[in-house]
Amino acid sequence: MSEGDNRRLLLEKVFKQHNYQEGALLEILHRAQEIYGYLDKDLLTDISGSLNIPPSHVFGVATFYSFFKLRKPGEHIVTSCLGTACYVKGAEEIVQAVEKEFNLKRGGSTADGKLSLLATRCIGACAMAPTIVVDEEVIGKATKEVVIEKIQQVLGGNKVEA
């Protein structure tokens, strides 16, 4: 059995657990993302058909919540908090430095799939602003130098190929 078949069977169990109910859409989307890693167009269409609800509704919910990833994320993920405290303390400048250093745009991934750069409104660590998360490691009172060094470290000391 292929990995794709396995994942589809896991998703089918989720549908059954929720009796294919539209009211469980949010939970089903969360579980689908856990299973597949992200929610692409084909998967959202599949969920729409399985729950017998319009694709526009499923896409609307998936795009409304910033938690959901609609594209395959990079092997390593950098997330910048752009809430008020972080923004005021320089998070935007850190994001711009990461974009320049790794030839990467916010919300995207490098061509080789090694690195993604995401932004979120608030991670709830305002006292440590600006806050950047690199592969689930929170860097408080971040500077562009520290963040770039950490990214290079998780990439094995290599710059990402553009």
C-alpha cells in the first residue's frame, strides 16, 4: 500500500469519526493537515466531495484561518510574529533581512524546498518581542543576525539554493 493510500485511509477514518458532518469541517481540516502536512486544492476538493458541501465553503474556511497551509511547506520553517509588539520592536526588518539573505518571499518557499518563511499575527510572547520561530524553536528579543545564523545552522551551514 502506498503512502498516499495510507493517508487517504486515515482521512476516511476521520470522516467516519465525525459522521461526514459539515459541522466538523474545522476539525476535519485540522486532521487532514496533520495527515498530509498541508491542504492543497485536490485535498480540499476531496474533503468537499466527501462531506457533500460546496468547494467554495471548504476553501473559504481553509483560507480564513492562518493556521492552515495551502502549499507544501519547506523542510525548515521560519515564522515571524508580526503582532503589534513584535512589529514595533523590529520584526519586519528581520523578515526583510531573511528574505534578502535566502532569496525568499514571505509566505513562500525556496525553489529547493528547504526553507519556508511565514508570518503570523501573534504568538502570545509579547514580552519577548520581537519573536521569530525557527523549526518550533522560539527566538525572543530576536535580531536579524541571530535569526540568520540560526537558519544557517538548521540548514547545515549552507545557504539555500534559489
